[in-house]
Amino acid sequence: MLQADLFAAHPPSALTVTDLTRYIREVLEEDPVLMNVRVTGEVSNLSRPRSGHIYFTLKDAGAALRCVIWRSNAARIPHDLQDGMAMEAHGSIGVYEVSGQYQLYVRSVQPAGEGRLYQEFLRLKAKLEAEGLFDPQLKQPIPEQPHKIGVVTSTNAAALQDMLNTLQNRYPLVEVVLAPASVQGAAAPPEIVRAIRALNRRDDIDVILVARGGGSLEDLWCFNDERVVRAIAASAIPVITGVGHETDFTLSDFAADLRAPTPTAAAVEATPDVRDLYEILQGSLYRLQYTFQSILETHTDRLQTVYNRLERVSPIYQIHSDQQRLDELEQRSTRALRHILNLQRTQSQSLSQRLGALNPQAVLQRGYAIVSLDDGSLVRSIQQVQAGDTVHIQLSDGKIDARTLENKRNVQV
């Protein structure tokens, strides 16, 4: 017996929430109309978690219906669902007991024509693009090292703290100027425009970040507002948008000088990483030291060359040169004089030896004697001496006077 039949036969005095929810689910799931129903509406709040299931809401002007496509059916969906699209979903109605909500379990979908918001998005995009607001040539360069960054977002947005943390971690030198504005609802467009214009009236803002976290097409619609798009395009300060998630595109993204997929990514795009700057600084310091050393060595060599040239033309250099020349001449003269003296000494020794050889005294020292007569003539032959003649005999150490006994070849004294 079904739970519904059981309750009809024996209605309890009080139901638990679980019992009542289960009863409602069985009633809905057994309804023949709701078991095979087709529903048209505009897709919003589209979500694709890692489980592979697809969650979204079908809505029209009067109501909204939660929808689920299980992973087994999601793989067979040929259409790329996007927020703002008008779709016809085919499936059955059931109840999600945990939250007590009824929802459509979708088995197939097909486009039912573009939704109102999406049509308005395309219309505005075509209009503003025709005016040239999205022209790439109008894009301003993003400063590499900003000093002050203006941030346009809600003070209550979780994305703001993520951006501030990212800016502090990446580039703590930068100063952040917050221009608060609503980022959802009817009041958001004029507030965003006022915030952008207020930052432009300052002269110290280097770049503006316009950001908010993810949401449905309706949640992000203020960034498709024509007033916001024109304010971004007219900004004299470069604008980076970081609206929604990576798959979300708004007209503000097309008008911005740079589009980032998320608010955190916008903070990354606006600032350099201090660690990269440190490495660049270290490289520049090394190159500066190398260049300085090279220049210093070059100028030192040039200075030494000039010094050498000046030294060569200076009087002191000439004096030193002359002194060196004088020293060389003195050395050469000394060597020449020594050579001459040595040569003369050698000649003198040779002459001395020759004179010594001819010296009678030297002959006498060898045992020879010189015999002379009274008249001083030398006796060279026995024929000069007669017996009884007086002769004088000169020896090496003295003279002997003698008288000859007889005249014969061998004279005896």
C-alpha cells in the first residue's frame, strides 16, 4: 500500500516532517501529468559541480523551478546550457526531502528561444560595439608597478577580502583606495558609475579594479548596464574587470582595458609579484655591478694610457730617460775602460814577461854572469882577455873582481 493510501485510510493526528514530505513526494511522483512534463523558462543559477550533475533554475516572470540533470543524463545533453537561455526541459516532478523542495528531474532539454536577459545582452552588445566602445585600439596599457589601486566593489563582498589578501601577498608596496558600490540590484549601476568617476577625479590612481564574485545572469546584470559600460569605457584610468567566474562574460568586460576571469585574478593582473621583482632586481644589480666593473676597468686602462703618455712628454720622464741613458753610457764606459785596462794589463804582462826574459838580472839569477873589462866593455870572447888582465864578474847578487891566470877556452878563477 502506498504511503498516500495509508494516510488516507488512517490519518494520523500529527505528522513528522519526514512523513509529510514523503507523502507529498509520493503524491507528486504518482501524478501522471507530473511524471512526464515539459516546462519552458529561462535558465539561471547554472551550476556544474565535480560530481557531473547539473543544477539550475527555470524561471519566468512569476515563478521559479529548481531543476536537476543527473550525470547519466547530462552526458547526453547536446546543448551547452548557459544562464539567460530560454529552454524547454522534459522530465518528472519529484521532491528533495532534505530541503523539502520540489524540483524537476530533467531527462532532456531543447532551446526554446533566447531568454529576455540574453536578448537584451546581445542587443546592447551590438549597439555599443557599433559605437566603438569595445575597439581594441582604445585599450590602455596596464601599469607594471602601480602605486595606488582603486577598487570598485561592495564592502560586504567576500571577493574584496580575497583581492586585498592577494594584493598584500603579491605587492605589499601598493596602496588600495576603496570606492564602495553595490554590485547587485537596481541601485548598483549608478553607484558603480559614481565610484568610477570619483576615482577618475583623483590624480594618484594608477589602475581601477571593478569586481564582484560569481552569481546568476540576473545577479551580474548591473555589469551589463549601459551606464556602467560607458563609464568604464570613458575612464581615463585603465580599468580591469573581475566579475563572476571564468565562464561569466559581461559587457563591462568588453569595455574594460583588461578582463580577468575572477576578482582574485584581477588583483593578480594589476600587480607584479614581489618575488619576481626581487629576482629582476637581483639580476639588474648583478648586471649593474658587472657594467660598473667593466666601465671602471675601461676608464682605468684609458687613464693609465693617458698617464703613460703624459709621463713620456713630461720633463721628469725626460730627466729619467736621460739619467737612464747616462747610466747606460756610464756602464758602457766602465765596461770599455775595464776592457781597455784588461787589454793593457794583458799587454803589459806580456811585455813584462818578454822584458823579464830579456832582463840580464833574470839571466843572472839562472846562474849566468856578465864579464866586463876595466873600461866597461863586455867580454864576449876569450880573445879579448889576456893572462893577467883584470875582469869584473857581475852575478845576480853582486860583483866579483878577478884576475885571469891564463887565456884558454875554459877560464878558471
